[in-house]
Amino acid sequence: MNWFRHSPLYTLLSWLVWPAVFCGGLIGTWFAFQSEWHLFWFNVVYLSTIAVLALFERLMPYEQTWNARDGETWNDVAHTLLNKGSVQIAAAIGTSAPMAVATVAQPSFEAPFHIWPDSWPMFFQIVLGLIIAEAGLYAAHRIAHEKMALWRFHALHHSVERLWVVNTGRFHLFDSLFKIALSQIPLYLIGAPLPVFLWTGAVTAFIGLLTHCNIDVRTGPLDYVFSTPRLHRWHHSKKLSEGNTNYGENLALWDLVLGTYHNPPRPSPTNIGISGKVADTFFGQLIQPFSNKGFREIMGRRPPATTPGAAPGAVSAGPILPQAPSPASEPAE
């Protein structure tokens, strides 16, 4: 396949895959939303998008070694809900859950501050909704990196050592709820209509798949508008100076405005992960952040050492490895 990688077709596809998949997903979503069974058909579109991305991960991977098994597939899928053939269905259900909640809750919710511009064309209402929701997503993401109380949950997402379409949904439940609250509650409070919630959820779903896909895509100027695979790989870097950047979930807007945008002119990293360690099992990963021992493991700190001559069970504080409340420490080399 080396000839393919250096062919004009490969170059063309590397420029077309990202916008084609994103636009194709949104076009499919538009048709889905015209149906009475809009969430069902949205899930069909979402599953189809995953299948397309999985194919291109094999045809033109950004990092070939990321296609190898790492023993985390079950946990990745379990965090999205299930495994193997049902992973796409589980992922779709998990992704559309906020949309389903909005379908029920929004029509019955009376906004205390109805300042939403209902007279605007729906396209511009959706863009406004994305910008407002993105502010909440950015804030939740950045806080999760800067505060240890929340990093203990968010570290699960950064513990992966390869990026591919399946671990898109690898988030601790607490982390996901925090992001949903900060991004959606403002829209409820100012009276955003249901279509804004649905389209914001759809865009987030497709951007999420695309930022994590292991595909050698070229995004060029799109890096200044959307959260792209290139930007997100910098965010997963083991280097603090790189990992604590590019917090945008869908858009690059707030990173550009608030000075956390990072996109130097060199290949984005493949050495990703954290300095600590998360539990090996799905349920272990869910409960790990709630214990002191689990927190030390996540942060890469040594357990308390037993003091010589002390009573059984007594421990001393012991040396603690320095660790900032962020994705990882600088590489050891």
C-alpha cells in the first residue's frame, strides 16, 4: 500500500475525507430530522458515519501502530455502552441521549430569561446555539484540566495511548454530566428552541468522531474554525505545554479568543497518554476516581510507604511524585 500513500488519489482523499464525512453526516441528519422518527434515523446516519471512518482508518491511518490492539477496546466500548457489533448502536444511543432529553424537556421548560432571537433564520440560530454551548464545553474541559477534583474523572479520557473512532466516547459518567450541564443549561435558560438542541447535539456527535479518528486527513484552514483531528492530537500529547491546549469540543473559537490555541507547523504527536495509570477494568475505571488510592494512581503518585518500626497498618506520607492537575507530565526522555 506504499504506492497508494504517495499517489495523487491519496492526497486528494486526505483533503476531502474530513469535510465530506462532516457534511455528509449533517445532510443525513437533515433528512433524519424531517422524519417522525428523527432520533432513530439520526442514529442510522451516525452508525453509517462510524462505519465509513473505520474503513478509512484501515485505508489511510495517521499512525499505523494505532490500528493494533491495545487491550482497551472493551473498556472503550463499555464507556460508550457495549462491545463489538453493537458498539455503534451503543455509541449512537449514548450520543443521542442529550437530544432525547431535550426532545422531552425543552417543550415543557419555561425559560426565565426568554431572550432568544426566534426571528432569526434557523441556520443562524443553530450557529448561535453552537457558540453558546461551545463556551460551556470549553469551560468544562479547561476546568477539568486545571482542577484536580475534576481531572481525576477526565484523566480516563486522556489515558488512551491511541486515538481511533471507538474511543470517541471514553468519558467517565461524571465528566460527561459536567460537560452537558455547562453546555446545555444556558440554552434552556435563554429559551433556545428544540431544533437548536438537536442540531447542537448532531454537530457535537460528528465532530467527536472526526477528532478521534485515526485517519491521515489534511484540514488546513478548517483548523481555525473547527476542532479537527490535528488539533485534538496536540491536546492528547504527553507534554503539558501541548496537552493543556485546544480545549474546544466543536469549534476553535474560544481557544483562539482565550489564548489556548496550539497548532505549530510540524506533525501532531503520536506519543499520547498520561503519566499515571487508570484501572484495567470498566467498573474499576468508574470507581477509581472516588478513592484516595485511585486518585494517587491516576496522578502517578507513589502509595504511602510503611514507616519502619511503626505499628501494623501505620503509614508515613512518603515521597510524592510531582504532578500538576493536568493531562500528563513532560516525557521522561
